[in-house]
Amino acid sequence: MKITNKIDEIVLAVTYRCNSRCRMCNIWQIKNHENEFSLEDIKKLPRNLKSINISGGEPFLRKDLVDMIKAIVDHLPKANIIISSNGFASDLILEKTKEIMKIKPNIGIAISLDGIGEGHNDVRNIPGGFERILETIAYLKKAGMNNLRIGFTMGDYNTHELKRVYDVANRLDMEMSLAVTHSSDNFFKADNSLDNKAKMIDELDWLIKQELSSWKIKRWARAYFAHGMKHYLKTGQRLLPDYSGKANFFIDPQGNIFANDVSSELLGNINSTKLEDLMQKNHEFKDSWMICTARPAIKKHKTKVISWMLKNKINNFVK
Ligand code: SF4
């Protein structure tokens, strides 16, 4: 494995409070919300961090989210910040985002959308949830937020929704990022299974073609990510090495540190362990292919990724 000397990104779950009831995740059932990551804890993050994904639970349910973003910007002025939200608390999200945009105008927000209409509501178990999400997106756009994307999490139950969600994302002029349900003792749920991988692979083939037909390099990178997802579904292995525990980490609301969000091996706590020290050690974790573990690898293997993108862009063009 290549040596890495920088931590590229962390996923920071700032709370496990959640107003959704997703079928593929049991975080919403967690009752203990004591000692959540504090503003002071932000100062324990490495200063050269390039990217931080504020996750949850539902991050907007944190009363001090605006102060938290301010503390992150003060401590990590150059870091990209993305908030992952289920999009259900429209008024709250709008109110806080307006404040956050004054502090970090280019902050990104990813809103989960797993199907259209009842398709989404069935996955998230929130009646009327789809309409609320459209409302949230409309509010945020009106408020001037333009770094908005849709996050589609694919499982057996909604593979058929991928094309429809992609179409809605295009119509809303938003990019769609992709995840496939994983099983984890630590995050999501331990008993998610994928029984119809062939159907998923067909849908991913379609998605790869769509992304490659664009003229945006970022979309070609999304095509590569989907290509990596196909490979992972077929073989259970990654296309590129995993730098989890070195270039990327996951931190839960109590400050517990894991190599990534599907790893259940506790590496330490932010109060007593420096992430930089953990980078020097080797950690055991199962293979996964998620954007937070793929992105650092894609950056470290640019030549390989770019040559795949160019070759497949040309193939896609001449077909
Ligand atoms: S997937 Fe996200 S929105 Fe759904 S229950 Fe889990 S934390 Fe909440």
C-alpha cells in the first residue's frame, strides 16, 4: 500500500438523533445522546484536514449546528464541508442553512432521496417525506444555496428507483451521489443483505453511461465510482486500496474513532487519541466501497482513474 502522510477527510457523525425511520439503518432507535461531540472537540481535529462530512443521525437536529460549523471553519479554514441530511425538517434546515451560509458560503448539503413519492416514503418510513424533501430543496435553492446534491442509497428494495431519482436530480439541476447499503455493527444495521446484485449491476451500467455522456470531469469520476461499486458487488473487493485509518476516519457522536463507518474496531477516542498517531498503525477492517473510502483512494491513484475515464469516455462516445 502507498504511504500516506495526510488525513484527507473524516466523516463526523455529530449526533445520532434522527427524525427518520429508515429500513436499512437503526441509528434512529439509539436512545443515549449524552456527551455528544462538543465545539471544544473540534480543536482536536488535525489542522490539515481537507474535507469533513458532517453526518448523523440528522445533523440539523443539533441545536448548536451553526456554532459547530463556525468552530470548524475557525479551526479548519480550508476544509471542504458537506452536511448529509435526510431533508425532512424543512423549516429548521432552511433557518440554520441561512446562518451557516454567512459563515461558509460554499458549504455543500447532500439530501437523501431513495425513490420517488411512495418509493422514498417506504424506504424512510416517513409519510409525506418525499414532498418535504422537494420543499427543502426548493427552500434552499431560493435562499441561494447552489452546492446541493442528492444522495441515493441503493438496496434490493429500491434498485428500480435509481433511474427515476437520477432523472429528478437532473431536472433539479443537482448531481446525484450513490451509496449501496452496507452492513455494520457500528453504523447503519448489521443485517442488511444484497440479494439481487445482478439487477444492481445492470442499473450501475446504465448510470455509468449517463455520467460518461456528460462533459464534466466530476461526473466521469462518479462513473468511476459506480464502476468500482460494480466491481465490489461482483467480487466483494475494491478496485483501489483502502486508506481507511490513514487518510480517512469515522468519528461517532461520542468522539469514538473508527477507520471508516462500516468498521466496528474501536481505535480510540478523540479525547485521548490523536488521529495522526493512529495513521502510523495498521488496522483491520472488512472491504467496503463507499464514497468516503473511495475518494481518498481515487485521489492517490489519479493516473489509473483518469486513464479509465478517458478510455471509457471515448468508448461511450463512439458507441
Ligand atoms: S440512514 Fe440516516 S436518516 Fe436514515 S435512520 Fe439512519 S441516520 Fe437517520
